[in-house]
Amino acid sequence: MTPIFYLLAAVTLAGGLAAVLLKHLVHSALAVTVAFAGLALLFLQLDAQFAGFAQILVYIGAVAILIVFAILLTRGSDLPKDGVFSKTWFLGLLIAAAVFAVLGWAVLASVSAIPQQNTLPSVTVHDIGNALVGRYVLPLEILALLLTAATIGAVIVAMHEKVRSR
Amino acid sequence: MLGDGILKGMAETARNFFGSYVSKERLTTVEYPEHRIPTAENARVFPFLVYDGADWEAGMRCVACQICEKECPPKCIYIEKSADKKPDYVGKPQFYPARFDIDISVCMSCQICVEVCPFEAIKMDTQFELATDDRFGGLLEDREKLARSNEYYHSIHPTEAAEVDSRLAEEKAKVEAKAKATAEAAAAKAAAAPAVPPAKTEGGK
Amino acid sequence: MVATLGSANSFFVNPLFSNFDQIFVLLRDWLVGFLPAGLQPAAGVLLGVIAIVCVFPGLFALTTVFERKGLGRIQNRLGPNRVGPYGLFQPIADGIKSLTKEDIVPLSANAVVHFLAPLALVVTVFMGFAVLPMGRNMVLVDMDSGLLFFFAMGAATELSVFMAGWSSRNKYSLLGAMRAVAQMISYEVVLLLSSVSVVMITGSLSLPKIVAAQNTYSGILPHWYIFTPWGLAGFLMYAIAATAETNRSPFDLPEGESELVAGYHTEYSGFKFALFFLGEYLAMFSISGLGTTLFLGGWSAPLSFLQFIPSWFWFFGKVMMSIFVFIWMRGTLPRLRQDQLMNFAWKFVLPYTLLNLLVTALWRFMGEGWQRWVVCTIILAAAYIFMGRLGMRGEHFGRRSYRYAE
């Protein structure tokens, strides 16, 4: 738990908090981008180079842009009339605490399940590649299928709109 | 094949790029003010007053008829006629302008003053580098500043000046011939007056 | 952090050559030697950062003059030639102008985001230079996944473009930003895929290793990837994608003056605009640098007997040649429309790049020999011609007909 970890964790949490507390939706989107960046830096601090850079490439480079486009193309850029907090905030807090408890218990249980190693295993991109086409080839293929279905769906939705507008 | 248009275009621009170092037609820039393109002969910028001979006051062709002042569309000419007269190029006494001001910040170079002048006194100059930092009087040209010699007129508009000169010479010759003819007639009349009346027809013409 | 002199290549026994080639590395080591041993690694990296921050903006200044003069010569006119000999001090005049201009922020603009956008652009673009190998042993950070880092930084620049356009509260800026982001995302995919072929053949994401794999010679000819069929096709697609990523002509619709005033940097004046300009040119440099590293052999010399010329000279020479080609293309081609641009990306460039990936795999697994050259060349050429014909099929222009007003 080095000082850098605390700094990065603070940045991530600040981004996340800002994302839910800010009034303007695009500001929230940019704050969640900061949270993504903090997450990527945490990955890098754990020496997971591939995961960190893929996080930047995918989340900041694509998902954040997707979120912003979605906000701008719909009417989400108007300021909400009733303020940011919903009326059922207490119930939301309870559910969030429950989810956090479950995740925390899962993580702590898995940490004690892994045998303690003295040295960190160094995972190179080579190992990730080998694992993807070796042990995890079925999830990879299913993901590919899912992405193809999403792409075809997007094309069909766009095409339908074109037909309807004609 | 896809892309051959792009390649042809790139070859053309490369030819332009390398050609601009060797051939004049691929680099047509004239670096003003170190080099200047000579103005065309019938270029016109602002008017000037022509004078014949060496003395600009005595030889000025303008007779202050004020036609150009009346015809000027933005009214940039201001003329004050003189009280006395001086002889013009044929010798006839004419008025001359005591004041002749043109405000060239107002002048629109339409050349109407030149077209209507019956005395070939005002012509268009070709100088355009007249910028000054004096806002109030710097672009107001008076009689002295506007006077330029006939030789200068020849140097900037040779064909026009030659044509004007030949016309003026013709006028002068006609006037002189008429004067000579009237002088001869008067002399012949004076000589033939004491002669007998039936010899009237001999002397008259 | 001591430099190992020419360990991989057996040619460089001449100490004079290797000293000149490694002159910057030796300079850094000498300067860093003055500090205590604990600070030396950090100081070495800091010196490298200072060098990058000084060299590339200097190159940017020179490139602005060369671009204006080059475009001028292409267009039958002189470029700027008043400031300094042959106009070479023009960037100083431009810099002073942009620093002394009033910094106008629109009243209804989002001040914080408006301020952060050019900063985000310049910072992420500078980070991309950290992994480029600019000479033998001259890479700032030798990461195992250097290529991925570079593309991650490229992806972050898209966000800053959007921030700039949205925060200006200007319809034209927003439109320009949306178009720019759509264009950048489409061509980012192409960029990534064309570099994946290189990674497949080299077997590593680390850029110095990619250069080292190309630094071998058969006879006098180098083993650069551009001299292979899949490399040539990949380089062409990479070049197209690079031109689109940096919003250069003919893909400069987002900043075309006649279309969108200035697109996403309409509302920026003075130094912030200069930062956008700097960011765009630095992105050009870094993408050209990556292109030379991946396909043109990085710092390796084109012919084996030219290796006495230092490696950094070759790297910067190749980058400046790429910049010259960028300027040349800008002077030649008209601008593409947004839909033409996007159609081109998704319907021609991307399928061709995927095919290139397949052909690269074929190349790799066919083994050495002339067969793989023939097969790969035939597949790529046939696909190019076929897809080109397909794309141009709707473009039949009949004879021109004139209708005069009666």
C-alpha cells in the first residue's frame, strides 16, 4: 500500500464521486473518464501492462466517447429539473452497500484461497496471448460472436432507419 | 485502377514544386517592393495637370473653365478662377486657375474629368504609392503638386500624349493659318482699297 | 543505465562510429554521472524528457515554415520569405503573435473544460513519444507493450478533441468535434489492425524489438517490412489511417475553413490555439515515427554500406520524409466529404486491412521461399483491383450535358 496507490485510489474515487454528484451530464461523463484513467493507472501500478493500456484504449478511447455521443444525440444535455438526487436515495444506498459487501467478501475470500507466493508472477503479453488461444479459447470465441451480433444489430438498426426515412 | 488519379496528381504537384526552382512560369510571384510589374500604358490612378514648356505656372493648359469641377461625381475638385488672363498655347488670353485642389482620398479614378476637359489640361497619372500618415492634409493635392510637364505625360502615356500633341499642333496650325489668311486678306484689302471699284473681284479672296 | 555499444550487430567495431552514433546516450550518461547513484535513473529519464520536449517542438517550428514554403512552391508562389534568411525565422514571429493575442473565452462556454482540452491534447501526444526508438539505444522507456501504450495515448487524444468542441458552446465547433471524433475512431481501428500484422511477424509489442528485427540485411538490401507484399499493403493502409487520424488533408473536414470556420478549435485564440496547432503537428510527428518504426525499419540504414551514418539521422530523416509526403498530399488532393471519408474507411480500408492480416498469417506459415512472395502479392493485388473496381462502380459519369439559359 504505497503512497502512489493511495493517490491513485483517491483520484479514482474522486472521479467516481464527481460523476454522480455533478449536475451537468457531460461533466459527469468526463469525471467518469477520470475514474477510468485512475483505474488504468492502478492496473499499471500492479505491473499489468496489457490490462492498463487496454483499459485506456478501450474505456477512455471508445466507451467514454460512446457515452458522450449518447448524451449529445439524445436530450440528455439539458439540466435535470428536480436536481441530481432521487427521492429513493436511501434504498439505493442500501442496495449499493449490499453489492459492495458481496464483492468485498468475494475478493477477500479469493485472496486467502490463492497460495501465498513470495514473488509476483510476471505476466507478459505473450502469456496473455497464449492463454487466450489456449485455455480460454471458448470464451474468446463467444465474445467474438457477441461482438459480431452487436455489429450486425447496429447495421440493421441503422439500415432500418434509412428505409423508414425513405 | 483505384488511386491512379491521386498518383497523377502527385506527379503534377511534384513537377510544380521542382519546376518552381528552375522555370519562371512555375513561379509567377513578383516580389514587391523589390521588383515591380510595369503598369500598363492605359493605367489610371489620380489626375494631374499638364503644363507645356519649363514654367509650370505660365505653361499650364488649364483655363479654369470648371467643367471638370461640375462633372466630377464625388466632387473632389475645387477651382478658383483667377482675376486676370494669360496667353495659352495659341496665344489667346485665357483665365487660369488661382486654386486647383483635388482631394485624392475622395477621387474615384473614373476619368470623367479627363473625358470632359476641352483643353487637354487634365490627364490621369499612374503613380499609386501615395500612402501618407497625415490624415488631414496629406492627400489634398494643390495646383503645384498636381502640375506635371508634358514630357512627363509623354513618358507615362506615350501614344495618348503623341495623339494629344498632334491634335494641339493641328489646332495651333489651323489658328495660325487662319490668322495668316485674315492678315493676308486685311493686307490685300488694304492694298486693293484705293483701286477702281470694277476691280473689286480681284482683291477680295 | 550504461549504454551497451552496438551489442546486437557485429559491424560496429569502429569506436569512432559508435561514439558518434551513441553521442546523445553518452552525453546523457556523462551528465547523469555528476549526480549520486540513487538519483541517476530518474535523472536520466528526466534528461530524455527534456530532450524530447525541446527537439520535437523545434522540429514543429521548422515544419510550419517548410509546409508553408512547400505548399507555396507547389502552388506556383513563394512561401514566407521576409523573416530571416529564406523566411526560416517565421515560426518565431508566429510564436510571438500567438503569445501576445488576447485569450478570448466565450461567455457561455464551459471554462474549465475549455481550458483543459488543449492541455489534454498536448500532454497525451507528448506521452506517445516516450516509446519511439529514435536511434540505437535511444528509446526513453523500453516497455514490453510499447505499441499498445502508443495507441492508448492516441485514443486519449480523441477525448480532448471532443472536449474542445463541446465546451465552446458553438454549433460549428460541436459539429466539427463530432465529425472529427467519428473520423478518428473509424481510422483508429484501421491503424491498429495494420500494425497487428507487424506484431504478428515480429512476435513482440516492444518497438525496439520490432526495429531490431528489421535491422538485418540480405546482401545490401534491408529487411524492412515495407519491402514485403503484406508490409507494403499494410504501410499504405497505415498511411491512409495516419492521415485521417491527424486530420490532415484530404481528411481535414473537421478543420476545413470553408466548411466549419475552424471546426473544434473555432473558439480558441492566442496560446491555446497555438497548443492545438502544436498538438496536431506533434501527433503527425509521432504517428510518422511509429510508421517508420513499424514499416520503414526505424533507425536502420537503407543500404548495408550506409550504416556508418548514425542511426538517429536515419530515424529523423525518415520521419521528415514522411512529413514531406504529408505536405505533398495536402498540396495535391481536395478534401473528402464526411460520408465519403467514412465510406472509404469502413468499406474499403478496413476490409483490405483484414485481408492483409490474413495474408500476413499466410506469409508467416508458408515458410521461406519464392512461393510466399508470389502468392501473397497475387492475393493482395487482386483484392486491391477488385475492391477498387467495386468501390468505383457507381461513379460512372456520362458525357457532360450543358443546358443554357434561354
